[in-house]
Amino acid sequence: MVVTMDTTICGGVDACPEGGLCIDICALNAIDNVNGQPIINHEICPECGLCVLNCPKQAISKT
């Protein structure tokens, strides 16, 4: 499975009710803030699902 982000739902860090919680909560720093948009680095993402469970907009999923 791969962790994916739906950018149409996310809307970026500024639109996040939690201010980019996925970036802060990722234990391995696999989510970067690139120009205000959370981007998942699939090379280091362990697919633990912590960001999936905590995204306030439910924009992150495992597919």
C-alpha cells in the first residue's frame, strides 16, 4: 500500500485546521512542506498510517 494525499481536499498548510499536522506528526519526517503544500516523500515513508488517522480533512489515505 502507498500513502497518498488528495491535494484538492487538503488545500495546503494554510487551509489546514491544524496548520499542517501531518508534517508535524510524521515520526520520520517523510512529509515536507513544499511551497505551503504537504508532499509525501515515498522513499522514506514507512506507510505507518499516522498521518492518515490524524488528517483533519481526511485528505490522506492508503491505497
